[in-house]
Amino acid sequence: MKITLMMAVLALFCFEVQAQTKSTAKVPAAEAQIKAAVLAAPAAKRDGAAVYGYDASGKFVLLRKGTNELICLADDPAQEGLSVSCYHKDLDPFMARGRAMREAGKSSDEIFKAREAEAKNGKLKMPKQPTSLFVYSAPAEGFNAATGEVKNGYLRYVVYIPYATAESTGLPLKPDAPGMPWIMHPGTHGAHIMISPPRN
């Protein structure tokens, strides 16, 4: 029985080591993560943007300090395809709070309600001026994570204007034509203008 138990423990240990090695191997080099992450930013802003990504153990870390107002997030190696984003630094408290709650297992609805309450009571600091978010994505077959090369990427734009409404902006609540700006979550802390250009 002792031998069987030892073999089971050894087998479990080997499995965990293999799983950890596999997970670690999936994380691209920092240079490749940065290269792909900044594709979400306007070209003139890419060199100076701060970039967050993942270290060899899969921990979310700062990969590069920034010299301008943009913060970029590298692709999550645990997810298929490419999804990177860059946003104005004044949105960082809002974004960081969302990441922390997602990591804690909160749902999208729970996150929205918590941030709404925290923004209203002053705990969560939201930008006082319109601030930008750029989101760049690509299917798995168009993304080489090891090199940071991307083909057939798609860029969409978001402008956060907390508590803005359709009436205060003149924007519709849904797009009537491809690429038309519209406002989402009007009247809340998360009010933002969505701009999704037609895909080629």
C-alpha cells in the first residue's frame, strides 16, 4: 500500500511539473508581448507606451515603463487568438479595479455594479475628461505569439465619458450604419462611445 501511495504521489507531482512547464512555455518573451500589445496604440504613441504583460510564471507584471500617457495590455497567453488594448493612463484605476475583481471570480454584472457604486462614493477615481481606449484583435491563425507578428488584425475605438448620455452627446444608443459612433452604458460611470469600423 505504501508503494502504491508513493507512486500515486510521484505521478501527481510529475503531472503538476508537466502542467507548470506547459503553462510556462506558453508565455512569449517580453519583446514579443510588447510588439503585439502596442499594435493597439496609434503609431505615434507606440514607442512611449507603458506595457503590462506576463512573466515566465504567468504573473501579470509591468514589462516596460512608459514615457507618454498610454498604457498597453499584452495578450493573455491562456486565451486563443489575439486581444490587446491600450488606454489613457487616467483610466488605469478603472481598468485595474476590473482586473482585480475578474481575478477574484466576479461576474461582468457584479464588476459593473461595484465600480458604479465606488465611482459614485468617490472610492474609484474616474477621468474628468474624455479618455481613449483602443482594442486590437486577431484570430488564432493570424497571430504568432512567439514573434508578435499579426495578420488580419482588427482595431476598434472607445472613448470613455463618464455619465454622458445620448442627449448630452447627440449620439444614438445603437449604430444605424457600419462604423457609426454610438453610446453604451449612458448615464453611468462606464458611459463610453463605441466606434467599430467595418471589417474588410
